[in-house]
Amino acid sequence: EAMLRGFARLLDDAGVLVTSTPNDWPVETSPYHVRSYDPVGFERALRRWFDDVTLFAHVVPSEGTRGGVVPWHRQSPTEAECVVAVCRQPRRAV
């Protein structure tokens, strides 16, 4: 929360934040994460500090499919290895 607040404070009105989170991984799997988000919780946390939030899915290639960053589709949340967010229009007072 403090980090998101800091990003919103530091970005000017034309600024863009690109951030990502593992898609609901157990926190214990990475020493670099202190919180686990599912896509809905990640978007909710970001919208507290940014008016414009767009989610993308980072999909790992598998047999017969290409991987990459693709638009987020709520009907298939388990396909994403990570959730990528592009945030604009930081809120100054929440």
C-alpha cells in the first residue's frame, strides 16, 4: 500500500506506472514478495491510487501456444503466470 501511494505521489499527471504481480502464487514461493494478489485484488489495490488501470496477462508459452503479454480476459484467469497492470491518472488524495 505504501509503495502504491508513493508511485501515485511521484508520478505527474502524464506519468504511467507499469507493474506486475504473480497470479495468486503462495507468498512462500518467492522471497521477494510480501503479499499475494489474485487479479481482482491487484486491480482493487491499484484503483485506490489510479483512476485508469488496464490489466494484461503474462502467459507462458506451452505446447502449441505462444506466450507473451496479452489483454486480460476475466473468463480465463488461471492462464496468466503474472498479471501486468498499466496505470495512469494518479490520485492525489485518497
